[in-house]
Amino acid sequence: MSKVLVIRISSFGDVAMLVPVVYSVAAKYPQDRFSVMTRKAFAPLFENLGFNINVIPLDIKRRYRGITGYFRVMRRLSAMRFSHVADVHDVLRSKAIRHSMLLMGRKVAHIDKGKNEKRSAIAHKQLEPPLKHTMQRYQEVFDKLGFPAPMVFNNFFDFVPRNFTDLKSVVKEKDGKWVGIAPFSKHRGKIYPLEKMSKVIDILSKEEGITIFLFGSEKEERRVLSHWASKYPNTIDLTGKLNLQKEILLISYLDVMLSMDSANMHLASLVQVPVVSVWGATHPAIGFYGFRQDIANAIQVDLDCRPCSVFGELPCQRGDEEYACMERITAESVVSRIHKVLDKTEP
């Protein structure tokens, strides 16, 4: 029996994309054991995924921080006697762990993030053919370790029972169409202008039979979402009301999720919910598009400056119209695409 350590500590969306890969590999090799080391907050993504999958949660802000935290991690991992290490993160912390494990005689493989390919695609705006998807890069790590496997994952709730009563604290029953809206992302270059998003919510909230759920987390996000929920009818702010497991549960009942290039796109993909995604500084062809999502639902405008970065963290360089990549996307076009998805989900 092999014992495989899988390392992916952050970020949320990248960890979510690991779920289908780990499940598929573990399903093909039931005699082996797979342990995913990730942030404590992300652990629920893997806790019920399969009998031969478990989680090693890390609180990297406290106990496992810095050099002292590294030695604590290594003591913990050494005691678990892993035979293989799949580093699908390739950052300083995971590199230190895998190199230590290599010196201990373990078989090790790490992800090729394709940084040079991505830089070239950004610099030359060459997006055809699309670059390898991140999930394919994850699979290649397991291939190198000797665990090739076909993608057999379909839905997170194939393994976890869905219980609607767990959502009674926020909604009594499903009536009509449910639309999720996750308007935020880590970087400004990936956020649809809030005044335009407000207009999207305004239009949808007035339509009969539609309930809107707002997803967010941080303090500033909470302020904005709370304001929208109080301003527009049939709109519910979920900020702070659900843990991760219940949030995924609620997402599974949505008819469509409107998201940025962010984690909620990937969470919805795990439960086979169609996503209408808005793209600005980044681009789906770079390798981070939602798992099995229809590319027709990616809303974007063609500009000679797009994409300008892999993660959307760079400030806009345009002098004529800041963030034109987002500003030129009309609220009406977003609503129209949502309607097209809703029309397809009609019984």
C-alpha cells in the first residue's frame, strides 16, 4: 500500500480545482491512501470525498508559521511514513517539504505551472490554442508519481448526502429560480464594477420568480452585500451565515452562479451548477476556467491589452479608459447571459 502526501495549501480556487483530480486518482487506486495537506479552512472539501482520502489541515497563521512551523510540520509528516509526495503547489513551503521528503528516500513529483508559457501568452496575446488547464497540470504530477487516472469525478454530492433542512436558517424552501452572485475577487482587475453589478441585481430582483443569493466574506464585502440585500427585493446576503459545507450545499441548489474569475466559479463547478463568469484583466485560456463549464458563458470583451496578467493583480496600464475590460461589459449583457442559462434549466 502506497501512502501519498498531496500538498496544495492555497489559494481557495486552486484548492477547489484539486478536488476532482484527487477523487479520480483515489478512485482508481483504492488500495492506496491519499492525504491532502491544505489550509484548515479548506479541509471540508476533502473530508468526505472518499474512504482512502483524508486531510492534513494546517493553521499556517499560528502553529505552522515560519521556520518553527516548518519543523512542526516535518515532525508530523515523518511520523505518517508517506511513500510518495505530490507537490501541486510548488511554493517555498511545499518545496522545503518535498526536498526534505526526497532526502528521506520518498518518491517526489511537483507541478509544472507553465510560468514561461503564461508570461509569453500575456506578453504576445497568443491565446490559441489555450494553455493547459490547471487540473491537467495536477493530473500530470500524479502521472509522474505512477498514479495515472481518468477523470471520473462528477459532483461533490455524489459522496455527501444533500440535506435541504441544513439551509433552513437562511431559506425555507426553493421556489422559482435561484441565482447566486459572487461579485468580488482578490484583485481589482477581476472585479466587475460595483455600480454595474448593482444594476444587474436591480434588474434581476424585479423579475418574478427569481431569488438572488449574495456571496462574500470580508468586512468591506459584507458592507456592500448587506446594503444590496436591504435595497433590492428577493435578495439574500449570505455573508457569515453559512460554513463552507453549507455554502456548497446552497450553491448546489442554484440554477446559475454569476461569478468573477474566483473561487465561487470553482465551487459551483464542483456541484455541476452552470456559471456565468465575468473576465477582465485575466482570461479563461490561461488555464483557470471552471471545471466542465460552457465557455459560451464567459463574458469578456476583446481588447488589445487583454489579458494583462495571470492573476489580475497588476494595476491597469490604459491611459484612456481605466479597466476598460470591465467597464465595457454592460449590465444588460450580463443579465441576458443569465437568462439564456435559466432558459436552458427550465423543466
